[in-house]
Amino acid sequence: MAIMGSTVAPDPKPDGGPTPRPTAGNLSDYALRVTHSHHGTRNTHHGTRFTNYELRITHYALRMDFSLSPEHDMARHMVREFAEREVAPTIKEYDRAQQVNLNALRRMAELGILGICIPTRYGGAGMDYVCLGLACEELERVDTSLRVVMSVHVGLNSLGLLQWGREEQRQRWLVPQARGERYAAYALTEPGAGSDVAAIAATARRQGDAYVLNGEKMWISLATVAHNYLVFARTDPHADPPHAGISAFVVEREMAGVTTGDIHGKLGVRAGSTGWINLADVEVPAANRLGEEGEGFKIAMSCLDNGRYTVAAGATGLIRACLEASVKYAHERRTFGREIGEHQLVQQMIARQARDYDVARLLYLRAGWLKNQGQRNTRETSLAKWFATEASFAAASDAVQIHGAYGYSDEYDVERYLRNAKGACIYEGSTQIHELLQAGYALGYREDRPLRCELPAYGE
């Protein structure tokens, strides 16, 4: 392209034909060149400027592309169809009964959703990290509980094995998890340790070729459903700093001394399993340790990068669900002789939902793109999670307000959206933790250092 003043015209080749558009494979052959048709300048009362100029762009910046690929569209359509046809019709019953829809988990395994971004050589579908985000958006658009499954089974556990596991560990645990033959969970939080991860009290004492684990984990998603747990325990009680004494282990439900239970009476995500895990002299082979001794904190934080990504994408789906429900009701409900959508204050709430959906979606897709490139994305993922979860809670509150008294009843889905949205503002880093993270990055106090094992880029 050549830009002459305000006129845009094709930049001719030597033979007079237009310059061909580059393809993805030859971008390195193009360069940006600026030339001036007249080298003189003239002064005006506005200052010195070129009397004429020519900007020749001999390459196209194709890296910024907001479109989804056919593979992305296929994955999104498949998950949307599953959620609408097989989850939506019965979700109210499971939510009221506070029961897990185990058949939905089996179907997610059959469809390849539980291993959507795991390489095919490890039993997964081999899709990229953007597909993982799109799947989470579509699942939470219908209900949060199944997105939570993706967060812990895929984001917090399976991707942790992919990143930190030895080949034999990947074959032993990652392959059956990606196939959906065994469900997986992430056991970090304890009764006295949430945001303060270094305060965990669970211990792992080395005894020959094994570790003996003792302690209790609390608020663990899939606690009573999962077969494999990624458990974090203290191997060095005297470590300074304390987080340097934490190690990670794969604990199997079948091991002696492992007991689990569900937590009842939750505000939201009632169709999901949330519970506790008790470890009483559980003998875990040393071969089950993930990473090196003392690397547990780094492993936990890197797993949270992946889990927070799924939470951000899911919260985006919840915003979309609130927007769709609000728009539908605003057209159906009439007051003062007109649709309530014609009232400006209702429009204000719907406008906020539309704005926040677009912002949240762009933030999580950027994080997914960075994951595809193999680039560290702790800051970007934290920002996406912080914004999307707070925005989803606000969107759900506005959706209830738009529905009026009906929004206060489970006759409409928006009351469930509000109950479900609050949890995501707390787990996987509370709103306040993410505010501190973002301030640290902005002020230059926080810097991400390279890890011994990085999450593989898509295709690696």
C-alpha cells in the first residue's frame, strides 16, 4: 500500500502490477519503509512539517487477527450444543438437590472435552488453549458447575502434569485423565490457609522410598468425585522462606488413609462437588512427587495461572448468559405501556453487561493466545480473572434487578447466576489478591522469573 496525503492506492510492482498480499509463511520477507517525495520543508504558524510525503508499507501486520479459526468455531459449537441439549434441561433439578450430574461428566469425557487442550500423544483432543477458554465460556453460560470441572480437572491438575511431569508420570496419570477415564482435582487450600499459601500445615515426611502425608484440605472441588489429587504438603518445616519447604504429590483415592466428604449449604455452585480431603498417614511413593522437593509453591502458582484462565473464560460466559436473559426479559416485560427495555435505566444496565462481555472476552482470549505462543501470562491471566469475575457478579446483580421480583425466584436462571458468580470472586485468588498483583506489576515491584518447566506452547 502507498499512502499519498490522504489517498490510499496499491503500491505497484516493477512490472506495474499491485504488490501481492503476504501469506502467513512469508511475513519475514516484508519490511516497513518510509520515503519522502520532497526533501524540503516549509514553516507554518503551526510549526515545521513536510510539504509532501509518501509512506510505503511493503508488508502487512497480520499478527493482530480477532477472528476465530474453523477449529475454534467447531469446538465452541460442539460444547454449546452439549451444554444446551444435555445440561440446561436438568440443571435446576441438580442445583436444587445439590447433586453432581455424573452423567454430564461422562459425556464430557466421551466428547473429548476433558482433554480438549491436551496433546493427542497423551490422550487428549490436541486443540489449543483458546479452545479451552471457549469451552469454559460455553459451559458456564449454562451453569458454573461444569466449568469448575474444567478448572480443576484440566487447568489446575492435567496442565500441571503436562508442564511439570516426567514422561512416565504423564503416561501414568495424564493419559487416563485426558481420556476422562479418571477425574482429577487440586488440593492446596486448607482450613487455615487460603490466600496465604505458605501457611499450609499438611506435612509430607520422607520415609525410605516414600513420603507419609498427614493433613486436611478444605474447599476442594471434585473432592468426592476425583480419582487423582494434586496435593501440596510441607516437606521441610524449617524452610526459610516457608514456601520453599512445600512439595507437590499425586495422591490417588485408593491409597490407604485418604477420606473425603462434601460441604453442604453453599451459597452457589450447588450442582458441583466441593468438599474436604483428610490425609492420615497416607504412604505415597517418591515416584508420585511432581517436580523436585521444594518446588511445590512454584508448581502451585503455575497451575493457578491455568486455572485462573479457565475461571476468566467461564465468568465471561456468565456475563453473556446474564446479558441474553436480560435482553430477552426486557423485550417480554411491559410496564407503563411499553417494553421495559425502552426505559433508560434498564438500558444502562444492559449496556454495562454488553460492554463487560466484550472486555472480558478480549482479555481471556489474549491470555489464551499468549499460552499458545508459549509466553508467560501470569499478569494477563490475573487481570482477565479479576475483571471477568467482578464483572460477572455485577452483571448477575443487574440481571436480577431487571427481572424484578421474578429474578428473586429460581423460576428464572438469573438468581442462580448471582449465587454462582460470587464464588469466583473468592477462589483461585480473591479480588483483593489480584488487585495487589496488578499493582505490583504496574509499580515495578513484581517481576515473573523463568520457571524450570514452562507450559508447552501449542503444538510442542
